[in-house]
Amino acid sequence: MARQQPGVAYSLTIRAEYENDPGMLGTLTSAIGDADGSIDALDVVSVRNGRMTRDITVLASDVEHGNVIIEAVRKIAKVKVINVSDPTFLAHLQGKIEVHSRIPVETRNDLSMAYTPGVGRVCMAIHDQPEAVWTLTSKANTVAVVTDGTAVLGLGDIGPEAAMPVMEGKAVLFKEFGGVNAWPICLNTKDPDEIVSIVKAISPGFGGINLEDISAPRCFEIEERLKAELDIPVFHDDQHGTAVVVLAGFINALKVVGKDAGDIKVMMAGVGAAGTACAKVLMRYGVKSITGFDRSGALSRDRDYGDNKYKQWFADNTNPENLKGELGENLTGADFFLGLAGPGLLTKEDVARMADDAIVFALANPAPEIYPEEITPNIRVMATGRSDYPNQINNVLCFPGLFRGVLDVRAREINEEMVVAAATAIADSIPEDHISEDFIIPNVFDKSVPRRIARRVAEVAHETGVARRSRRRDQKTYSPFKVR
């Protein structure tokens, strides 16, 4: 498997001291370059007694590659490595989120209104008119990011504590891209009954629930039960967020290759939560031929799936030719490969058997099923889940704008129509004449995208009857005082 490109996620800052002689900086940078490191920044720390101290920030491919770079610097005569720091770890010190007050508490009057005795009157207003909770508390703009830590990124079952940095990151993205307050709820249980019970119990304080990194098939049951038992939207981002952005990229990729959704042959690796949701949304969009693969090969109607009703559904509703065998041998003539499985799953020989003008979405993270450097000329459009290649399929394009629209109209649920609306809003963010092989999905930092998604999702929520208020920010005033 090819070494991935150096990136900021594996950056390191080497503090090096050396004799300030002509050519020493060049020797140092050349050693880093020879070790395939990419220098991101050079900063002078101090110059004294004929010695220079610099901080050299270098992008590496992974931790092992970082150690190779450090060792290359250590081997240079007259250079002393003082210390090495990791900017990613430094960014996580004390966590990435905190609570800020929206009102000042600087005087006795401030305290009397924010807390006792004034707050009691507000409590009773909500008691007498329960719908006032949406106006008089933070509920209307707050989402719970709920996990049990069993399916974290590509790391697997690492537990609720280790999942916290991801959930905090999710909260940061909710706020930065959607203006939505979000808080990590990391649960020390894997029992679906307990998870459902806990989420129901905390739901009064939230306007929506974002389920995250819960392993399949439990995630399906948990989502289904919560959607049925709560009157606020429940969204499993690993399923539906992924599906939204995949569909958005797929819509524009089809425009590049000039193929129709109903005519293409899709091969999918990974039929867990994300894979199942992607299959459903692609079928809703008009794809007729999808075949999924797991570790045992194609999901055909001849296999026994035991009590896994979700794989049974996949087998019953996809694979129209009832193909059998491994992924590689079935890629011949395929128009679209969607990878949601693991690194290095495909070879050059595999993708070379695909159709002309084929599409490959290799979305395993951080290492994809195949790197863009390895694809063959018949692959017209390539996407990954990484930020250092074109066409990044990233859920951050979906969930902030989706929840913004949902919360704006106080939707009871997120239905299939709203999911497709979010995908088409993302796809339509790129003007037709700008779409190309390397530009099928908008930049994650394009702030117009979440606004576009929010508007369209809110419209569809009204059209499908799940909205409880106008999207206009007209707020009813709750007060005990009578106006004649």
C-alpha cells in the first residue's frame, strides 16, 4: 500500500539547536526532505552565542513517518533536537469546547433575573405553557451528540472516554458551521435498552439528537426506537450524514461522466450503518443495480445472515443479478465503487477492470481503500474522505446545515425527503459550469452551503408536514402580565 500524503493531522514541531554556520539550515531542511517530510513552517526561537534555535513544523504521513523524520534530524552533526511537540495534541489540551454565558452577571439585578428569584417566574411560565421551553431556554438551538464509543472513526470500539475528542470535535463543527450548540453525551453502556432509556430521559433539554459512532447493527435499533418514541428529530450521522454527502458527490459525478443513475452498476464495500443508508438513498435517487460486499463476499440471497435483519434486508433488496464471490472479481464493468470498509482493499488491477469513465469513492479514513495515486486511466472521478485530496466526502457538509434547518422550524423528525433535499442542496452549491473531475463537492469552508441546506430542509419539512413553526424568527413572548 502506498504511503499517504503528508498532512497536518500528523504534523510535528521539532525544536532544533545548531551552530549558526552558513549552510546549516539547508542541510537540516534537505534531511527532512530526504525523509519525505513536508516543511510547513520555520520559526526562529533564539540566537545566542553563535547557536540558532528554530521550531520546524513538518507534515508527516503517520506517526511512524514522523519518527523517521525526527531520526533524520538527530543524525545531522552539530544539530541537537531539544524537544518534539505535536500540534494536534496541543489543540486538544483541556478539551475543545466550553460554555459561554449569553448574558452578563455583574450586578445584583443581573443575578436576580438570571437566577433567583426571577428565574422561578420563568420556570412557572414553562410549567403552565410547556411549549414555552422552546422560547425561554436553550433547547431550541441545542443538540445532544450521543455515543457509546463502539465504532469511532476507523478506530472501532475504544470506549466512551476515548470517543470524547471526536464528540467534542463534532460539537465544534455544529457551532462553527451551523450556529448550533451541541454537547457530547458519552455513555458507559452498550445496552440498546439503556441507551434508549438514557436518551429519552435527557431529551427535554435538547432540540435534537445526533447519534454518533455506535456500532451496527445496534445503531439501527437505537435510532428506530428513539425516532418512534421522541417528538424531536433523531439523526444517526454515520448513516444518514454519510449518505447525504455521498449522494451529493454522486449527483455531480454523474454529470461529469455523462451517465444516468438508472443505468449504472454499483459495487459497495462495507454494508454497516453507513453502507446501508447509502444504498437506500442511492436507490431512492434511481440507482437500480447495487451489490454490497462484506468480509464473506457478496451479499447474495443464498447466504444465511442469522438474526442480522439489516444484512438480510440488504441481500433481499439489492444485488439484482444475485452475484456471488469476492469484490475484486465482481468489479468488471462496474461504473461506481463506493468504499466504506477499510484501507488497501483495492488494487490497481481491480479498478482497471471497471468500466470506462468509472467513479471511485474510497471513503475509509484515514487510509482509503485505494489512494488516488494508484487509480488507472479508466477512473474518471475519484473521491476520498481526506482533506488533502480533491473531492473530500465529509459529513461536515451535511449535519450543521441540516440541523440548522430542522431546528429553525422545530421539525418533529428528519424524513427521507429532507435527507434527499440536503443532498441536492449540496450538489447544487456548485454551478453547472464549474463541475469537473476534481470539483464534484463544495469546499467544507464554504459558509453558503449550510445556509442553502438549512433553507431547503426547512422548506421540505413544511412540505411534508413535520415542521412546527415558520422558519421566520418570530418569537412568542411569554409573560404573566395581562395586556388589555
